[in-house]
Amino acid sequence: MDRELLIEIGTEELPARWLPGLTAQFGARLEARLSEWRMPSAEPIETFSTPRRLVARAVKIPERQSDFEELVMGPPVSAAVQGDGQLTGAGLGFAKKQGVEPSALERVETPKGIYLAYRRHLRGKATVDVLPDVLAAALRDLQYPKQLRWDAQIEDGRGELLSGRPIRWVLFLYGGRVVPFDITRTASASSPLVQDIRSGAVTFGHRFLTTSGRAGRAIKVKGFDDYRRRLAENFVLVERGERHDRIARELDAEARRRGGRVEVSPAGQDALAEVPDLVEYPAVVSGAFPEEFLQLPAEVLTTTMIHHQHFFPLVTDHGTLMPAFLAVLNMEPEKPETVARNLERVLTARLRDARFFWDADRQQTLEQHRARLATVAFHTGLGSFRDKADRLEPLARWIATDVFGHPEAADHAAAAARLCKADLASNMVRELTELQGAMGGIYARQEGLPEAVWKAIYHHYLPTAVESTGAPSRADLGDAAITWAAVALADKVDTLTGMFVAGERPTGSRDPYGIRRAAQGLVRILADLPELTGVHAAIPIDRLTAKAFEAFAGHAGLADAVAALAVFLGERVASVFEQRGADVRNVRAVMTGQHALVPLTIRRRLDVLPEFTDTAEFKQLAVLFKRVRNIAKQLPEDSFRAIEAGGGALSALTDPAELALRDDIARRAPAIRHAVDAGDGYRRAFGEAAAFGPAVAKFFDDVMVMADDPAVREARLTLLRRLEALILQLADVSEMVPQSDS
Amino acid sequence: MTFQDLILKLSTFWASRGCLLQQPLDLEVGAGTSHPETLFRVLGPEHWQVAYVQPSRRPDDGRFGQNPNRLFKHHQFQVILKPSPDEIQQIYLDSLEACGINPRQHDVRFEEDNWESPALGAWGIGWQVMLDGLEITQFTYFQQVGGVNLAPVSVEITYGLERIAMFLQKVDNVFDLEWAPGVKYGEVRLREEVEQSKYAFNQDTGIPADEFAAFHRSQFDANYAFAGRLADAKLLLPALEYALKCSHLFNLLDSSGSIGVTERTAYILRVRQLAVRLCREYAAEAEAAAAAKAELAG
């Protein structure tokens, strides 16, 4: 019979930002281990969590593991059986090792011949006996962003048990009965106050709230329904969605009571994302702060409220900030007004600090702040942010003038680049680091610098999202669009080249210097440049990196860095377009065989390519093109170039099919070349390319490429090389051969 | 509850939980962690429970007595429990109740906040404890000190005494706190804040910046070299004192703007190397002593 499995790992408060991922992991690992142990859950495992518990429930788990059959291979029959059918020593040895009579062995045919084998049947064990191993394995499997050693171990032969936070209790029920499971403690920690954790049938409610008796006492439960009900009675909502909805509902109601509405995600900061994972039993209170603080920039107010206090700013219907906030408590306090007063005092103190910084910072110009950047480290091998700013200034000027072709923007770009890091030396950013960039922009505006300068500073860390709709928008940028792009590109390309020269490489999920983010931002600006700035240049990435590397001339790591960065940026370009939803094969196709990495033309080709990939014409071309590429290899690249440079050798062509292909290429080439040269018209170009199919098919049907006559052979290969080169300018179409045809 | 009452309540509470009441380290340090009662005692296998107040100097936080929340010097109440008891969170909450904070009437939360001291080669995992949105305690399970893995793991509880007292007395300016009946915090400490801030930022001293820097650099170098000599002689406690002096001198060089980036990193690295060396040697001695003791007992 199938029975319910319920596991709750009671912990000390887990970090809110880990909780969603960790909860999903716990379910997935248990599910995988249950299947591995041949007792799979009939339905997907349900998971729940609060800061103090990870919960998994499987409605139906079989009572026994399924039986198991294993084929144990022995020696080959040729060596194990004599002519008379009796076993040789090797054969007898195998039977003995398996603990069976020779008659129990069978013969199995394999590609390597016939072998002696033993088919072993294992009877499944009772589920309750296997579950402890399942949980031990699942706990070992859990991956935490940061692991804690807390003097714990599991007796599974793998020693110490690390986890995110100490585990305090384990509720482990199968069919309503406790499954025995122990987490023991290391000898060095052994003391009366440090005890083993033994599984039980009890859970614990809210730390402080209770309807009767003492809060936090053990609560005995029989199964999941009972568990959930008893926890709700004891002020714990195990379902995250329930907490989220309750918070949203109460925020809304309280905001309306205050005559405003909640600004949940000002400037992309989703304040509601973490709060449900900070509380077991949410309640909302509101408070106010003195109106005088509304003179502070809105960015300072919202960052202080959201990032530092997890408060929700209130806004009027017109979207302007009100001198009020809402807060989510993990409590239903007896006197909410007392708690609200305390929250107000904390916020007011922080805002008073912020105002001090605001006043103090404005006593100096950004130029004066910039002077202090020499004491702010960028990277040990690359000096300070002052050094970085000194590199950015000429780089941004060069980008505006030479790369964008907008010399009139050069002075503003250079001025913004010169000052863009200055806010790192300001009091405000040292305290509220999230405001880097924005604060510099605000101070620049206060100083009366032009919009083209202050907005460039304000937004220069952007973009951070890969989507083309991510911030900043053209409207955000206003008159600063071009200067912004010059500064933002200069900053990113300087970080990339500098960090690679200094030997930094992002590995796995580790990227302490934001190298990946810089690459992503670089690709995005170049890919969306016309929409963001009105500049239509298709800019090869290596044009920027080559220039930026000049600042690091003479560095030991330079040669390695140039090669490694090119590879890395190729991967990042592919990754950006894949994250935007492009088909992996299409991305590979438009990136293969390209001489330069140009995000804008890659994007343009990817924009139209999907319109063709499913057409019969294009599929035909894909298959044929693969053949073209295979055969064309017979003519080395440099020989081909020499032939073409010498005026071509196509006079040896005579067959009508090959002449037709030659003419087809000549006819279709201009449209394709135009698209490539002009950077647009790719739809027409792909249309022309797709139409090559019939001519190529006829060529392969009628013509034998590897002809005996060397002149004819060379002419035919040259023709294929020419076709290959032409189509490769658009995409390596052969990458799109459907799997079954390749 | 006065500031001194708060210290008495916490001392009484932790003494009743088996802690030895120690006294502050009589040196200039930035946190209670630097005290050998923490830094050395958490090393090795020997169990240990201790509590003490530690006046803590942070030159960079000096505000000339003009900021209601920030101080050149504040007071920490430091608790070290080795190993960490299973019920430590509850025991901690009980300590708040002993100070008159009823967790059922407030929003008390443990929010993720890990601790790291690059200069001590030390880090831990834990929380900041929030009381109605106010951070009142740093709660850390030590993982490494001086680059040495800790077993058993100690828990460090660091109460911010001024913050808690301000909460209890409902005052918004630290200098308005009642230290003892009829005596304000400002009366006790304001002059010290003003003068120490001026010194830390080298303002109104009339001492040229290069002379100020040169003096502290030479002090650093002399103390650093001497710490090494003492370490060579296996005098780890005196050596630690000289290392801590270096750490404080570095903080002063930093706050007065006397050092650049590359140098800054180099200074931190030098202090760290010293701390790592001292902690390694202390840990080795502690392990050996415990092994010898076990052999005698066995």
C-alpha cells in the first residue's frame, strides 16, 4: 500500500534570498533519491518553506522498494566451459564467487561474444528501512550559496554534515509513523548543551505567537493535513504564496487607509520579492517620517527604505513620494503603534544620516570628489578608480568621435567619463552603495552640468539586463543618449580588458568583479545602439577592445588577455542572444565563419533568420550547403584566394548545371553583398540565399566535382568556394540541418 | 534603564548561564573580537564561555560628537560560547527579556548577515538581530580565525550597547542617554568624541599631513617588527598586543587619508600575516595541550 511521506527540516533562520531555490532543490533531490532507491513518488513532491523550515510531502510512496534484478557478467564461455559442457576453473570460480551452483548460471550473448552470467534477484526492502538513507543523501545533496560547519555529522560514512544554518529538529513521518533518523554531533562539541538531533513526530510553531500555553513548544502531528492545520493555529503559514498574497493584500489596504498606494518596484527594485521569505506570519504596519526629508532625492529615500529596512515607500496617485511607509512584520504585535513608532525612529535616524551626507557631499564639486578616488581601489593590479577614470576620459572621447562619428558629443562624453566614478568617494555612496552612478548623476545635475553629462553619469552602469526592453530607455536618456553610450561602453570595455590583463577570469558562478555583467552590457549596447542612441554604426567589439588594451601596453598578461578575452566575448555574445530567446543553432550559424564580432549585424540577421528556417527551400539549402562546405575544403582557403585574386579560373566550366550555378551566384550576390555592407536588407539577402537550392541541387546531380582533369576540378571547387564565401557572410546555413538529416 | 544598568543586566544574565565575566582588553581595538578572550580562546578544542564589555574604536566613524548615532568609540557587550549550545537563539532572546525587551511585543528577527575580518583572517556565518527594524546584535557562528578552521564552532554574540540603551530609553541622540541616574552619556563622553575625531581625521591639530602620516607609519613599522620578535620568542599574548596596535595604527592612517590603495591592501595583508601566524601557533599549542591532557586522563 502507498503511504504519505512528510519531512520537515527545522532550521535556524535561513537567508531569505536562498529560500525559494533551496526549497525547490530539497524537493528535487528527494524525488531523485526516492527514484534511485526504487520507491518513486507517484505524484510530484510538494514543497513548502518558511525561514525556519524546509518541508517536503509525497502523497504516495510505495511500502516496499521494487524488486531488483541485476545481471552479473562472468567470464566468456570460451574460457569458462570445457568441450564436454563442464565448467573450467574460471567458470567454477565465478559460480563460487556468486555463491550459487553452476546450474544457476546462464549464457548471455553480447557484441563481444557469449558470456557466462548470473541473474541476481534482490527483494526490495521495506520503505521505512530505506528512508533514512534517502534523507541522508538528500541532505548531502543540498547546495547552499555558503555552507556552515556546526559540529554535526550523519553516520553515513561521509563524516561532517555542512548546511546553511544549524538544523534544530527533523519531523520525519511515513504513513503517520516516525522514521528513525539521527544527526549526531562531533566529539569535540560534545557537552550537555549540545545534543544529537533525533527525528520525531513534532514540529514547532511561531517563536513568539501562540493562542495557548508557551510559544515555541513542541506540537505533535499525525500527517500533512494535521501538520498544516496545527501550524496555522500556531501562527506559521507554510505556503509562501499564502504569505505573499496576504502581504500584498494588507499592504494595499493599509496604503489606501493612508491615502496613497504602494510603490512595490520603483526603478526595478522588487521590494516584495524577499519579504515573504523573511516571515512566518506576516502583518503590516505603517508609519510616517518628517516631511522635511522629502527634500532628499527620491532615489535616496527609496533606497534607504527598501534596501536597508525592507520598508515599502508610499506614493500619491501621481506617483510622488509621501512622507510615509509600510512595513511587514513577522508578528501580530499587541500594540502595533508601539512597533510603528520604533520603526519610524529607525528610519528617521537613517534619513537624518542621509541628509548629513547629502549636505556634506554638496560642499564639494564632483571634481573634488574625483581627486579622492586615488584612495578607492579598483583592482590591485590595475590601481585605483582615479586611474580608471583617467583611462575612461580619452576612451569615451574616442568612442564618441571615431566610433560613433559624433565629434560634437565628444566633450560631453569626456567630461562625463572623467567624473563618472567620482561618487565612489562621496559619503552617500560609501553608505548606500546601491546608489553608485545615480548619485553622481544627481550631484552633477545639482552642479548645473548639462543633461548630456549628468544623465550619462547617472546611467553609466546600465544596462544590467539582457532584454532589449531593459533600462535605460531612450526616454530615460534624453539628450544624453550618445554621451551615455560612449561612457557606458568605455567603462565596460575598460573593465573587461583591464581585468583580463590582470589575470581575472570569471569561473563557474564566481564573478566577483562583475566581468560577465560588463560583457553583457557591452554586447547589449552595441546590439541595440540604433534604438538606444540613434547611432546606426555596426561596431565590431574588437575595435573597442583593441583600443582599450592600448592603455595596458607593457603589461605582462597582455598577450594572454587579448586571446582569452576574444574567446570569452564570443561566448557572451552568443549567451546574450540565447537569453533573448534566439535558437541556439541560429546563433551558431550567424556567428560561425565571421571575421569580426559585430553584435548589431548578428542581431539583425537573427531578427530575420527564423522567418526562413522552417521553409522547405531553406531546409534544402541547409543540407546542400553542408555538402558544399565538406567538398569545398578540398581547395585550401589560400589557394582559393590566390585564384580569385588572379581573375578566377572558371573558364574550365562547361556543364550547363555548373554554368547555371555560376550565373545564379553572379545574379544573387549583389543583394547579399549589399545587405552585408549596409548592415540591413537581411530579409532580402536570406531570400536570395534560400533560392540557391535548386541550382545547387542540379549541380550536385549533374556534375562530378572531383573530376580527373585538374583544371576542371579546380574550377568546380572554386565555384563552390565562391558560393560558400557568399552565403557564409550571412550565416553558416549548414548549422541548421535538421537533426535527422545530418 | 540606564546605560550602566544594561551592562549589569547582561553581565548578570550571562554569568547565570555559566559565563566567566572578563574585563575589556586594555588596548585600542575596533571590536570585542580582537580580545584574546575571543581571538585565541576560540582556537583549539577546549570549551570556553566568557562575556565582557569592550570599548571599540572606529576612527572612520568619528563624527566630532555631532552625529546622534555614530561614534569614534562605542561599547560592545561580547559573549563567546564554545561550543555553541543548541538553544542559543532562545537563550539570546531570554537575555533580551532580562533587559526588559519582551519579544512578544516587538518584531524581533534574525536576518542574514555574515561577518568577516580580512585583517584577522577570520569569518563567520550568522545574522544581524533586528528589533523593530533596528540592528541591535551581531550573531555569528565562527568558522575560521587566523585562517584556522574552528572545531568546535564558537558562537559570538555582540550587543551594540548604545543602540539597545537608546531603544530602551527612547532617545534619538546617543549623547542624551542616561549613563547613570542623573548623568548623561554626553557628560561622560562628548569631549572624548570631539577630540578623538579631530585626531583621527587630523583636523585642527596644526600637524602637517605628511608629518602625521610619517609618525603613524613609523609607529606601525616599529610595532610590527617588535610583534615579530615577540612571536619568535613564543610570547603570543604580548605579540598579539603589538599586532593589534598595528591594526589600530592602520585604521588611523586610513581615516586620516594618509595612504593610497595599493598601500592600503599591503597594510591589511601585513596585519593579516601576523594574525594568521599567531593564531596558527596558538591553535597548535592548544591542540597539543588538549592531547596531553587527554593522555593523562586516559
